[in-house]
Amino acid sequence: MPFQKYGYKNQFKGVLIDANLLLLVLVGLFNKTLIGKFKRTLKYDEADFKNLLNIILLCKGRIYTTPNILTEISNLTDNETLNKNNGFYKFLYAFIDEFVETLYSSKVIMKNNETAFIKLGLTDASIINLAANDILIVTEDLPLYHFLISNSKPVLNYNHLKFR
């Protein structure tokens, strides 16, 4: 999937994948058969998982994230069959070193992105904080996508990829 098709000419040094899509990647890496069984990934299939893996590979295999995103993933899997019966948290614990986790205090995020924080919340403001420096943002979140596009940040709306 060449990024030129979407108006991006440069090679990205990495990708930040929004929480729901990153959860799909993690569930797929953990156990592909659970994608269609886990309630948070029911709307996706193995092709979606593979598409996201291809994006990661095109972005040098570096996945950027924030503590806010990882907290959302933990909350989305809390008390779920995925974790209780299958040990997803053990997998996540082992996998977390693979991420490039960037930490900014909530105060810094809010001060750097006051408008984004007020409109979109803390997690999205933390994503916007990383949207520079040749990091591609992949999301399905339309308000976040529109905010990034309107501020000339590199972003792909995953929903656009599904219908191509």
C-alpha cells in the first residue's frame, strides 16, 4: 500500500495506531482465531489485521504509543474472556517492550493541545502530541482524523482503506 496514493511522499519513521485498531493488532498477534470471537474486535476480520500489519511494516515496523492508549487497551480487555481464560495480559506484558512508548504528563499534553483536549479528550490530545516528526497516525475516529487533517498532520482513516 504506497502512501503516495494518500498524498504522503515521505517514509515514516513509525506509526501510531489508535486504541481500537491497536487492540485488533494485539489480538491478532496473540491469537488470530479470537478476532471474530472477542466482542471488541467482532467488526474486524483477518484481512483487517493483515492490512494493519502491512501498514506497520511500511512504517519500519515501529509502533509508537502513549500510556493513554495502553490504558484504554487494558480497560477494553478488563474482565473479558480474552484475558481471564487466555492470558492476554501476559502476552501484552511480554509485547509491551516492542512499542516506542512516549510519555508526556497530562498537564503538558493539555497545555500543548488545549483545543484538542477540550474537543477530543486526553487520549486523542496525546496522539496529536505525537503526530509530528514523521509518525503516521492510523485511526477510525472521525473527529480525531478531521482534527489531524485540518492541522496538516499525517493520518490515515482506516475506514477509507476498508472500502478500496
